[in-house]
Amino acid sequence: MTPRIAITTGEPAGIGPDLCIALAGYQPDAELILIGDPQLLAERARALGRPLALPAFRPQDPPQPGRISVYPLSLRAAVEAGKLDVANAPYVLDLLDRAIEGCMDRRFQALVTAPVHKGIINEAGIPFTGHTEYLAQKTAAPQVVMMLAAPGLRVALATTHLPLKEVPAAITRESLEAVLRCLHTELNNRFAIDDPNILVAGLNPHAGEDGHLGREEIEVIAPVIRKLIAEGMRLSGPLPADTLFTPPFLAKADAVLAMYHDQGLPVLKYMGFGRAVNITLGLPMVRTSVDHGTALDKAGTGEASTGSLIAAIECAIELAR
């Protein structure tokens, strides 16, 4: 099977269009469909000194490995590289909606997303906390988990895009159990890991220091771990986050579950920035993404690296198959 991979071009003022243009000449074992404004892509390509002409996507044609086409959607306002405009916030969500529809009706076998700018979407009056939450809502997925993967390390998150002060209340026995079940199932089904070994971080420094630095480990995290171990899952924890990300622990781990965004992702990005992939687990479709943001200062300069985007595409192809 030659999978069709939809790629949303992301925030138009950011590096998403630049990265998509730089895919010219890349020959994956899949067909790539860029979802975005063809005129934006053509103008940015000229500015980068990489003029190219991409055909419009024709769903009736058989998939062809290495072919890149454009699924056209029009901008709401003219774009200047590096300068955000609230007028184009609905366009960014249009890209996602078309890609989700295409994946759900099986026109596309996977979705890869270029970065969006959450702030400008919210400034446009549209509540938006991130791709993960938006995809969950649009696909009616009962439980999703955000996981980033780099060579040698997978880190999933018990909570995603929350202010730090809201994290403890968001970690309940019910929510943590649901996240661990989803992570275990997806490692087994999507990644073909028969008996995944998952390390679970504590929330507090030193995993709570036996209750002296917080009781979440005693009252929430440990009881869930004991319950799921009794069902046959391989789990270790709650472990202090400052020591579980060391070679002796990671050597035998298939994934780490961090309690919040900035507990686990700085380590992963330090290990594999530019090669890491963001994967949304629990969706009725395959979705991967880059490990970086819109990099407005690099938009239109030709300095953006395609490393993470290509890693995300390769991962999407593997998962689609």
C-alpha cells in the first residue's frame, strides 16, 4: 500500500510553509498532500529562491510514492513572513478540519501537522489549547495522550497544555488510570511492543519524599500503579523525575509517563531536538507532528530545518502501515 499523508502547512506567517516547500526533492514511500493556500506556497517559495509548481490534489488518481500535491484552501488575509495576523486564525483551523475529515473518511491514511501559534488563535477569540485537544474534540476520542518520541526515548504526558498551578488538581486516579491504559494499549497496538515497560514519574520533587513534599504520589499515583500492575501491566513508580531520566532506568523502558509538559519534554528535546516526533495516541487516526514551534524569526529566511518534519512523516508512514 502507498499511504497518502496529509500535511497541514500550519501558521502561515511561521516556518510551516517553508518546511513544506523544502520537501521538494524528498522521495518518501508515500504520497504527500500539502493542505494550504497554493499562492502562499508559491510566493514563499519564490522568496526563498526555490520556485516550484505543485499540482492540485486529485483524489481519483491512484496514490503514487514520492508525489507531492496541494489540497487548496484560501487564506483569509495576505501574509507577511514573521508577522502574525488574527484574521488568518480561522484559516489555520480550516486546514486542520479538512485534514481530519480526509483521515476520517480514509482519503488520507495519516496526518502530519506543521506548527501553529496558539496565542494568535486565542487572540482571534477562538478557544484553542493545542492540536492534541482539538483533534480529540473533533474526532470524539474518549481518551488521548500526547507522546513525543526521539531515538532511544518516548515520553508521554499525564496532562498537556495546562498552567502549572492547575496540574495537581488535574491528576486524579481516574484520569491517570485512563492515560496509562491508553498508553499501554497504543504501545502494544501501534508500536507492536508486546509487553511494554512504562516508567511513571512522581509529581513532586523526590516523588513526594514519603509525603513530606506532597501527597499526590501516596494518594493518587501509587494506588493506580498498584491496581494496573495487579492486572498484568509492567509499570514502575512513582519515580523521582530527576533520576528516572538516567541511563540505568531508561535502558529497560519502552516509555516514560511524565506528569506535566515541562517535566518530561525538556529532557526528550535535549536528547533529540530536530529528530523528535509528537504523536497523538488514542485517536481513530494516525497523527504526528514536529517537535518545535512556528519560529517566526526564521520564517522566509531559509534557515528552518526539515529534520523533525521528515521524522514526523516517516513515523506517520510507519504507523499508517
